Amino acid sequence: MLEFLNGLAAANPEVPGVLLRVAGMLAFGALVVFVFILPVAGITSWVERRVWARIQSRIGPNRVGPGGFLQWLADGLKNLLKEDVIPQAVDEPLFRIAPYLVVAGFVAAFVAIPFGGSLIIADLNIGILYITAITSLVVVGILMAGWSSNNKWSMLGGIRSATQIISYEIPLGLTIFPVVLVSGTLSTQGITAAQGWAPHTWHMFHNPFLLVSFLLFFVCALAEGNRTPFDLPEAESELVAGFATEYSGMRSLLFFLAEWGNLYVIGALVATLFMGGWQVPRFTDDPTLLAVAQFFTIFLKAYFWVFVAMWVRATLPRIRIDQLMALCWKYLVPMALLNTLGTAFFMVLFPEGSLVVRIALVAVVLAIIFVFARRVRFHLARARGLGYGAV
Amino acid sequence: MEGLSAEVVVFFFLAGVAVVGACGVAFATHIVYSALSLMLSFLGVAGLYVMLDADFVAGVQLLVYVGGVVVLTLFAVMLTQGIRDVKVSNRSAGRGFGLLTVVAVFALLWRSFQAAQWHRPVEYLAAESSTAAVGNALLGRYVLPFEVASLVLLAVLVGAVVLTRKETAESE
Amino acid sequence: MSVEIEFTDDHGSAGGFATEEMTLNMGPQHPSTHGVLRFVVKADGEVMRRAVPDVGYLHRSIEKIAEKVGWHGFMPYTDRVDYVAAMTCNQAWAMAAESLGGVEVPRRAEYCRVIAAELGRICSHLLAFGAMGMDIGAFTPFTHAIREREMINDLLEELCGARLTFNYLRIGGVAWDLPPDYAHKVLRFLDRFIPLVDEFDDLLSNNKIYIERLADVAVISPEMAIAYNLVGPNLRASGVDYDLRRDRPYSVYPDFDFTVPVGKGTWGSVGDCWERYIVRLHEMRESAKIVRQALEGLPGGPVIAKVRRNFKPPAGEVHIRVETPRGDQSWYVVSDGSERPYRVHIRTGSFSAMSIIESLSNGLMIADLVALIASLDVVAPEVDR
Amino acid sequence: MAGAAECGGGSVALVELSRVERDMEIAAIRRLLHDKLGAAVGVVEEGPHYESIRIDDDAVERAAMLLRDTPELRFDCLSNLSGCDYPGRGAIDIVYDLYSYEFDRSLVLRVSTRRGDPLVDSVERVWPAANWLEREVFDLLGVRFRGHSDLRRILLPEDWVGHPLRKDYVEPEQYHGISTVRESMLGIRSGS
């Protein structure tokens, strides 16, 4: 995008370059927010409800639009039209600002998330650092929401959330280290460029430590996104709705928007860091076609992990706060540190990487998927035998 | 008009954010608002770092100060206040002492202001990573201070653990 | 900057490491209180110091109503004592009235009662299973359990026309005989359902997170369980091998062969939340066994004895104990020979289960309290009646 | 209890049978209590369905202690505690349904207390289960329990007036300004 803006600047010398760049980025950012983030977050809510429903042998939203596809729009409109209840005892300014801060935190992360080779709002050279940093705004927002609600359940939710996000930021950062070591850059585009389109060239298969890192990253990302089994801050059965208890209408929806949008961020980060991002084989020289292919590649990869997160949410119970902390500090942090060291050693041993190791790791993962698929087949067959074939 | 280029506008905006934030910290009557103003101030400073092309420092500023310090401050304040209905407020602590501090700080600022070489890069620096430079400096020229700092931090960490453990033991 | 902290109220101990306790109001409107219950929780952060149950929000004066309506007329009200397992409450009332009035129940009616009661027990345990999963944060088991419960509801609807408050039993027997082809339908359901219990095991019982959340949490020793008069699955989970259906048999239960599941301490201690959970899961299998045997051995004959419309049992009093899904429900019924009961008192399983919570609460976390309530399978209307 | 299988399933027959079985025991238990507590232990009262031992209201706790701790009795469980108002006799009866898990044996104690000033020993210290059961009796019948740790209303609101399960209880016309009488659309007066 920068080239395009530079070209624009060259064509219009009378306009200051910086202004053009800022305006261009703002325009592109607005485009991303309204054409991509809002629909994706909304549609994710519909997909999640449908996926959940299938897993729970229900049907799910199916009335608005084909297959209930427009349910998210209906929900959004409904919430926009609802009364924005501000309880009397809340700290009003903070109560009002908090949802926006949460949304700002997650939307700002999209600045450095690549959608394709040339499709990125800003290819920051500290891209991945920026993403982990800017998402901390979400914590502040959640804490604000929890505190300003003047409700002990909200407060507990806010505190849980802050504890959780701060703690899990550490292993999350540490699991990114090996990727940065291998690709030698913090830029998300640089990390993608260091991988190829073929699976064995992905970072997750670079060495065994990176494979573990990849799993740890996904776990930590789920925890950062307050997703089951780490959904303690809004644990319905314990804290009613956690920090969002007192919110209603659009403000409440903003929290959910952030949650569903965050899912895509998690997926896109996993895809970018470990799964080759938008890399596609160079099948054509047409840049537009290539950009489209790249966009769909990373979108599908990201959405696969969104789906996995939904699946996990529908399957697992919730862990307890002390177990959450123990998991983080006793297991994830040491393992992540070990992975960083291991990757460093591996890079000393094989400065160019090792094709044998890569192929072997691909084989291992394929074997795991095969075993898993057989188990799924067994369960499906059993369910069908019981008469649950078509629900 | 040279003096009002876009960069200048952005600079004054960010500086304003930082200063307003700082004033908020000092003048807010509510400690939660103070903490949030602190965040605003940090954000402004992070923006200034970006303008100085020190993007790594800006990132770290966000990560450590906004994500860490402010959140922990808020955390501590909210834990003591929201739950137990404790009234926590700022109180001025002696005008004279305050004035002294202000004078001292301004003297220091003035000195650094005069000592600085007000050299500005003329043209926009293309995105070039300052990360590598910072890394090289930390593990090259400044490796000793870096290691000493990390040792000090470790000692602080251990000390904190010991202190809290002792208190818990006493309570039983 | 100096910070002034003014404490608005006196807090805690003088000297030493004072922990600040906060008072949380859990309920009466709270997702995990299974109806309308309230707990006043004194907590130090996430760790509770004390949780005091406050009941009575669903008090509908059923005992008082009993004194106002006739013997027959009270039957529908017994459904409301525990609307999750209405059949067994029906049964208790029928037994009380019959034993006071000296009514001989036809054998076929007893079989129908057992079939209905055991289907109701599966129903209730399915709800307990699902709700427990949901309280621990897993939503899917709930919908799966409700799906199965729906089928039992269909079966019971076919039996008596109602899906929740059945009013199927009558003093002297049951209201209607089994509908045609009923045995076949029930057996087909059971064939489907029992393998599904294994599926529940795969999905929830042996889940690592689930075990970690429940094992060794809120352990109730057998002595404590008996002292607090914990009954039913909660008592058995604590290792007391006792089931009224086997040890003080009533109705036609001696005809059937079934085992009584007892807590074994599989993952933690005997009497922890996980044991209370798994005992219920096993009981569903046993109930299915009983239903199967009852359907196979169903005798012929009438389903209701001749009972006068104006039923007036002679003066006297009786203690009836019935094993409901929430355990030994104890009815104390006094008759003064008139057409209305003189006094009815119902001591329910949930009532004693609620009374034990306060003494267990110290040191539990808030999330554990949710698990404890769920594992005790407390049903709010049964506590308050 | 094995006899129930032969008796044809009627629950009446079952109750009769167990009564016969326990007939010998109750006299022995009464004698044992009488030896220790003297005149406070009354007669065995025979009803058509079960019989109970009558105890004085200030000897309940001692009796309970004995029943629980005597090795050959071991009534470790208070299965039920009910109260019943008898205005004709001017008494409120408290009925304790005890159960021994060890010996699989039931026993009923009966205490009469004056209706005007009902006061009975609490057995909370013997069986913790009595805590809530006694609170319930206090709430609904107004019987006070001597030595109870936390005698508050349990089912009704704290500010409720009267004890609804007393036979002479009249429902108040309104509670906190809310009428308890529902006027029928057809002009028929319902409610109490």
C-alpha cells in the first residue's frame, strides 16, 4: 500500500507527503473496519452460533436471511435500537468509555495484520510487538468496565480478566520469540515472507520446538481472548456476565464485537506466525488475482482456527482461577522459555534449517491428524448406530 | 507556511495529550482517574517516540507502561477501593514542598533543553528498523549495564516474593 | 503524592496481616443457583470464608395447602414439591394416604408407579448432569442431556398427558394404565439411551479439566453426611452404601435386581464433587435396568383399587420415606379422620443438602461453590416447598 | 425387611410388618432411656401405624445424646423433625424421626409443649441436621428451641407476623401494603 501512496504523493507534489500517507492509512483503515472487521465479527457470531448448535444437536439461528445468515445484522440493529441503560450508581464517564476502549484495542491490532502480500494497513517493522502491546488497551477497557459498573460481580470479572491477560501475555510473547528468531524480523510481512506456501516450509515445522510453540501460542491466545476453557472473566455460571453484567444495548454488543473480532485476530496471528500466512504458489503474474488468492488463503487459514476455537468452546468445561494461574506460570512460561532456547540451539546446529526435520515433523502432524480422524469416525459411527445420524 | 506542517500539528497534538495526561494525574481528585490519565500521558509519549522513528521504544512503552504499569496500578487501586467502599483520594502534600519539586524539575528540564542539539532529520526516514540497533547496543556496548539491571530486577523479584510470603505466613 | 485512605467502616483484625473481606450477594437471581436461592458470601478475593444460604424465595406453603384441600386434591400439589422429579413425590403422598387409609394397591399399579418413578429419576438425573456440566462451563452436555430428557418427557406425556407436573398417581393406584405398545417404546428408548451414558462419560466425566475442577473439592465425610442427614446420591457419594429402595424396600422394589452405586474416590476422595456427579450417572443405568425388569415382569390386573371419592382415612399418623432422585424424602402425615389431612410435613433431600453448604464453604473458591451447589443437585422449590 | 417381597406389594402390609418387627425393640429402648433419665421419659404411645416414646421438653437433648452415643442404639441420623399443632389439647407436638444407619432401625420421639409458650430443648448439638429443621418449626409453628445457635425465620420473611401452620392462624389482610386477598372478576371473594 505504501508504494501506492508514494506514487500518489509523486503525482501530487503540492500536497505534503506525510499528510497523504496519514490520510491514506486512515482511509484504508476505515475501509478495513467497516468492510472487513464489522462483518467478520458479526458473521463470526452467526457462524459460532450455528457451529455450536450443530455440536449441541440444535439448529441455531435460521430465520433471518438464508440459513439465518443475516442474524448478525438483525442482532446489531436490535441492539442499536435498544435503550442504553446507564445504572444510577455507576461511574458514568468511565462506564461509557470502557466499551470503546476495548473495541479500539482490538481494532488497532488490525493495523499490523496482513491480509495479503500488498494488503496491510501498515507494515510496521515492529509489527508483532505492536500487536501484543496495543491489545493491552483491551485490559484497561475491561478493568474500567468492571470497576465503573459498581457491581462486585463485574469487579471480580474485571480483576479476573486483568490477571489473566497480564499473566498470559508473558508466555504469549515468549512463544513468539522462536518465530522472530527464525525469521529475523518483527514485521508481520517479514515473518510471512520468511515462509513459503508449501506446508513443510511453514515455521511450525521448522523444528520441534516451534511446533510446541505453535500449540502454546494457540492456548495462550485463547486465554488472552477470554475464550473457553479460559472464559473466567465472563463465566456465566459464576459471575453472571462478569465485567459486562451491567451493560445493555449497543455497549454490551461492543464487548461481544471485540470478542468475536478477536477470534479472527487470533486465527490470523496463528496463520501468519506459524502457517505461512498469505503465501500462495506463484500461479499467475496478475497482481490483482494474486492479491485475491493471498487474501483468501490467509482468511481460510485464520478461519480454520476460529472454527477450532468454537469447537473447543463447545467441548471443554472452564478451569478455575488458581488452575489458570498455575497453568500459566508453572507450565506455559517454562515451556515457552525452553522453546526459545531450543530454537536458538537448533539454529546454531542447522543455520539453514533441516529439510529432514521439516518433513519428519509434517509426517508426525499428519499421523496425529490421522489418529484423530479415526477417533472421530468411530464416534460418528457409534452416534449413527444410536440413531443420531441426522439431527 | 513551514511552521504548520502536518508533522508539527501531529507533534503538538501528541505533546498536548501527554501534558494533559500528566496534569490529569496531578489534579484528578479520584485516584482511578489519575491512573487513567497516566495511561493517556504514556500513550502520548509513545506517539512522540513514533514521531522520532523510535518505533521499538514506542512498542515497548505501550507494552510495559500501558499494558503493565497502568494496568497493575489500576488493579491495585480497584482491588482496594471498589470492593470495600474505601474512599481513596489524592491530597496535596504541602505547597512549599511541591513548589520546590517543581522548581527542581524545571531546572533539570531547562538544562537538558539547552544541552540538546536540536538536529532534526530533514526528510522522512523510510521504515528502517530501530530494533536491530537497540538489540546491538544492548548486547554490545551496554551489555554490562544491561546485565546489572537484570540482576537488580531479579533481586527485586526475589525480595518481593520473600516479603509477601512472610506476610502470609504471619497471618496464619 | 500522598494517598489518603479513609476506611468507611471498621475492618478486620487489629495488627497482623489483615485480609479484607467483601460481602457478595449470590442470588436470588443468579445463573447457577438453580432456581431462586440466595447465598450471602463472605469472600477474601476469590476464596470464600463463609457462604450462608438464604432460602424461602420459592416458599409456596404446600404444607399449609395440604390442610385446606382434600386427600385426593393434594395429589397435584405434590408435583410441585419437586417439579424435576414429580413422580416420586406423587408416590410418597399416595403411599402416605394408602397406609393411613389401609388401601391395598393392585400389583400392576405398583409396577406402573415404579416405571414412571424410575423414568422420572432418569429425567431428573439427566437434568442434574447437564446443569452440572453447564455450571462448570461446558454447555454441550446440557443440550445433549435435555435432548434425552425430552424423549422421556414424550414417554411420560403419553403415559399421563403432562410433561412436568404429572399428577399420574392416585390414592390406590395410578390414573391410567400404560398405553398400548408402551413397553416397546420405552425399551426402544432405553436401547438408545444406555450407550449414550457412555458417550456422556467420554464427553464430560473423564475430561481432565472437569476432573480437576471437581475432584477433592468440598469433600463430605460419611460421618458428616449422616450427621447433616444428607440423603440419596449425595450420601452414597460419601461412601455410605444405603438406598431406601434396597434397604427399606417399599412398593415392588424387592422384585428387581439392581446395584446401588457408591462413591469410590476414583480421582480424589470419597465424597467429593466428582463422586456426587458420577453416582448420578451410574444411577441412570440402574434405573434403566429397573424399568426394563418392570416392563418385562408387568403383571395383569387392575391399576387402581376402589377408593372412596370422599376419602377419609382413620385418625393416625405415618412416616413415609421414599427414595427420590434427590434422596430419602421423609413425609410425616397426620390424619384426624376428616376429609382433609391434619398435618403434612415434608423433609426433602435438597433441604438437608442446603443446610450443609455453610459448614463446607470455608476455604472454597467462588467457582467451587458453584460446583458444590450443582453437585448436591439442589432444586430450589424442593428446599422451600 | 425381606418380608416385603412375599406380602404382595401393598405398602400398608409393609408398614404393618415392620411395626411388628420393631415392637420388641421400642420397649427395650424406652426402658434404657428410663433408667438413665427417670421420669422425663414417658410411655410408649401406640398409634395404628407406628409408636413413639414420649419425652419431656427439657430432656430431649439428653435423650438424644443417649440415643446417639449408646453403642447398642447408635441413632446417628435425625431423619425428620416435624411439629404439629393441637389446639384442642393446648399443645404443640414435636416429632423426631430418628434413624440408625448402623442397625437399620427407626425410632420416633414425641415431645409435647405448651401452646402458649412453646419451648423445647434444641438437638442441634447432637445432630447438625436439626439446625434448619428446628428453624423451620420455629418459623411455621412458633416453637422456640432452647440452645439453638441461630433461631431465625427460614422460609418466611423476617418481618412476617404469626406462624402459619398453627390451626388458629389468620392470614393478614395485607403484607407491606400488598393485599393478600384476590378479588375475583366474578365478584366471588377468594383467598383465606
